[in-house]
Amino acid sequence: MNLLELQSAIGYQFTDESLLIQSLTHPSYMVRAEDEESSNQRLEFLGDAVLELIISEHLFQKFLRYREGRLTQYRSTLVKSAALVELAEELNISQYIRVNNLGTQSTPEDLPSSKEDALEALVGAIYLDSDFPTVREIVLNWYGNVAGRLKTLNESHNPKGQLQERLQPTIGNNQIQYQVVNEKGPSHSKTFEVELLVGERSCSIGTGKSKKEAEEQAARKVLDEFETFEFPDA
């Protein structure tokens, strides 16, 4: 594991490299770890709080005219799982996560939750190794143009909201409906099919491991071909 490459990618050189290693240690690895080693769960707890403070402070200072509700919405978008997984992928963190793959069908370092946890733990590790101004600078460098990232995240991760925004001026919100039309698989691993209706017209079918995921796929299909759809009048 070339930690120099990772430290170059994240833009921070650790004084105590053991903190970096701990931040990358998935709980599954502990079955083969030394007694004095720890997983990244405690660092994840700390990093989650530090990350939320960094983003809250930045939004508070950047968007001076926005009220609490809008700032809360922006913060939620920037620190939710999808956003953190995206950051972790940009930094290529998954290849450095220490896991135990024996006896498992999935690869823990490839799971979105593992990437999110490692990123939050990394934030906690940098905070402990330095101070708040340093970790704030590092994290904001990861995010880059916050306003631009917010726009991208909203467009890619909120297709239902985006579709509603585009349809609302002409037909209102009440005519947009999502209906579950099919469920497949055992209770612990279901696949849902959801039909998107605008008025009485069926516009698309989405599938996913949750109702929300299926609804988002259905909305995204309509957005992808929005100009070709003929929607009913209000």
C-alpha cells in the first residue's frame, strides 16, 4: 500500500501515519489485525462531525443572504452519502482500504458505504493530526467550486426534484405520480418496479433495490428525453 501516493492525492502529509492507516481500516480487517490496531469506526464518528462543521461554516460565510432552510438543504446535499462516495472515488480512496475478503462474496472496499466511511474517517484523522484550519482547507480543496458541485449533485442525484421543477410551471405538481407496479425477490433483497405517471399518461418505468431508487430511475428516463415528451395540460 503506497501511502505516499494517497497523501499526495488528498493534499496532506501525515505526521502520525498510524492515524492514516487506521482511517483506512475497514471493520472486516480486524479479524486479522494485531491487538493494538483499531478499525476506522471511531475516526468516522469524529470525521462526520468535523466535516459537517466545515461545510456548515463555509455555507454560512459564502451564502450570506440565504436563510437557515436553504443552507440546511445545501449542507445535506454536500454531505450525503452519494456526495461523499463521489469525493472518495475522485481521490481513489477505495484501493487503499484495508479489508478482509475471505469468505465473502462482495468486496468491502468496493461498497459505497465503505468509501463513505473511509472518507469521513480520513477527515477525522487529518483533524487529529493537525488542527481545524488545516483540515478545513484540505476538505474544501476536495470539494472545489462548492456552488458548481451543488449544481452538479442536484442535477445528478435529485432527478425527481429536477423533473418536478421543470413540469411545475405548466402542469403543477399534483399530476406527477409514482406507483409501484411490481416487486421481485426475497424480502431482504427485493427489486422494485415503479411507473411514473403524469396525469393519466404512463411516461416511464424505473427499477431499483428500493422504491426511491426505482422512482429516481423513472424520473431520470423522462429527463433524458424530456424534449420529446408531450405532457398533458394542467
